Amino acid sequence: MRHGFLQFSLFLATASILLDIYVYHGFKPLLKSWSKTARRTLLYIYFGINIGVAVALLLSLTNAGKPPGMTVMHQWLLSIFITLLVTKVIFALVLLFNDVYRLIVALSTKKEDRVNGEGFLPQRRKFVSKAAITAAAIPFASFWYAMLKGKYDYKVHKHTLYFEDLPEAFDGFTITQLSDIHSGSFDNADAVQRGIDLANAQKSDLFVFTGDLVNNVSSEIEPYIHRFKQLKAPYGQFSILGNHDYGDYVQWPNDEAKKANLMKLHQHHRAMGFRLMLDENIKLEKNGQAISLIGVQNWGRGFIQVGNLDKALKGVSTTDFKILLSHDPTHWEEIVRYHPANVHLTLSGHTHGAQFGVETDKFRWSPVKYRYLDWAGLMVEKGRHLYVNRGFGFLAFSGRLGIWPEITVIELKKGKPA
């Protein structure tokens, strides 16, 4: 996997350099009045930044396959590289559109009709270069906003769900959900604290965390244990594991080291006051009535599949009201929604909503939709509910744009669904 990733990175770096040459030529109409020294200085700065970032990224990735994997520095280099690459692609597309037009004009113009001093192709006009700069400035500014502010711009998503068979004692019962903390990516502890304070301010009856506490290694969460330990709810704090928590994305010296890392992560869950659920269930009781909270290990299409729903359901009655914590929404897609046990509500995460997209009242889009049927928010099928949290943290790209970090609050109500 590491070898393939490095090959892909090398391909991107090569493509980026080729783009650099094309884009620099696109600037030339704006530089005619500049001195030769000024043009040369700009050339050195432009290529120095772009090639420097690409080389630094490739060199840094040579050690990314070993614990702890991608660090904050790796992710920042990758994010800057992506920002520059997308900016150049947009700039180049505007140039390409104009160059195609120039070629058509050249092919349709007789030699004797050409403007004096021009060659086969008409010269690029300044307004085209200006248009390209304007178009490219949009993703450039947006990506920097995503990296500097968007990744910590926490949003509270509140939903009220109705169930006819909800025990009356739990009418109005509230749940706060966090998912995908990815503590190894954090670079601003004060901003993380604001998110924790916002989650605590919801004053829900129950707190749940649905996996991916770390990127790869258990030590990533250690600087933040005292912060996440502040999350409290009257009916407890419960958690499960996500695919990143098993340490599968780095090469360990041996199996014992990998197992020790996972066991240490279990201890960190306890240190934060989280009851880690490993294919098991617990009764939450209120005024003589109860609901079943079920937690499974990770089960995901294309990812680690160790979660055992049947084992987790042992001792749960078919008539019990059931809430399931399962990290990957494909578990619900492929197993939970068809299972004989009627799981009323499944809480998941995993997708991050790709950390990029558009969400309005009438339109939602993210590239992750082409990978996941249910990638963010609520899905209901035959009375079985799935909620996919957009994630509290971030991974790889050190930012969020349009799909902001989420704190979910769900209120359970007794009654007919609307």
C-alpha cells in the first residue's frame, strides 16, 4: 500500500511540475512591462515554491509508512501541495480553453490575413491571463480558509426522531454523538477545546463516540485525554473502535507491538471515562424502563471486518428498543438494515463527508457520495434509522470546506414518524 501511495505521489509531483511550466507561460502577457531581472526573480520564486513543496512532500512520505504514520507536518505538506495543484489546474483550464480557441482561429485564418508580427498562433491577451488568475484565486483562497479556520468550525446538527415503540420513560431522551476525532491530526489545542465545550454545552442524557480516536497510534490521543475526559452525560459515555484505531495503516516491527498499541488505546478510552464497547450491549434504565445500547467493533466494506453484530445482540430481546454504535455506514447498508433484529437507530461516522462539498437546504454534494450510499446525515428505511456523523476531526487534508466538523444531538420522541 505504501509503495502504491508513493508512486501516486510521484505521478502527482511530475504532473504538477509540467503544469508549472504551462502556467508560468500563462503569466507572460502580464510581465511584458517587467524588467528582465524582475521576471527572472518571479520565475525562481514560482518554481522554487512549487518544486520545493513537491520534493519536501515526497521526502517526508518516505517514513510515513512507519509508526506514527502521517504526522501534522506530513498533512500540512500534503494540504499545501493539493492547494497549489488545484489552483494550477483551474488556471490551466482557463488557458487551455483560450488556447483551443487560438488554435481554431489560426487554422481558419489565411497567412496573408494574419496580424503583422504574429506567428501561426495569435498571441495570448492580457485579459485571458487576468481571467485565469481570478478563477484560480477562488480555490486558492477557499483551501487556505479550509486549513486555517474551516477544520475547527464546529457545527451542531440537531435531529428529533420519532418511534412508536420507544419506552415512555425515554420520551425526550437526548444523545450527543462525536465521531472520527483523529487526534493525531490536531494542531490547535484551544480550537479542539472549543469543540469539546460546545459538545458539553448540549447537556445531553447520553454521550457516544463512534470510532477513529487516532490516525494510527495510541499515543496521539495522550495530549488530549484530559480534555476529552471533560465530556460527561448522566447516562454515561460510550465508545467503539473505528478502522484507524487498529493500527492497520502503518508497518509495525512485529504483531506484539501492534497488539500492545491497541491495548494501550483501550486504556486511553477508560482514562477519558469512555466505556469501550467491543461487540456487546448494555441496558440503559430510566424510571423502570430500559433501552439497549449496542456497540460493535469495526465492520466496513473494503476495510477491517471484525465486528460481530450477532455476538453484540446476545441477551437483547427482539422487543427491546435498540441503538447501535457502528463506525462504518456500510455495515448498516449490508447487514444491519436486513438483520432479523430490528435495530431502531444506528449511529456511524467514517466518511468525514470527504471534508469537502456543498450542503444547502435543497442541495447536497460531496465526492464521497460516489463511494458511499449514506455519507452524511439521516437515512431511514422501513423504520430503521441510520445517522452518519460528518466527523469531529480531519485526516490527510488538514482542512474542511463546506462539510464542517460536526457535533450531533439526537432527541428521541415517542410517536408516529412525520
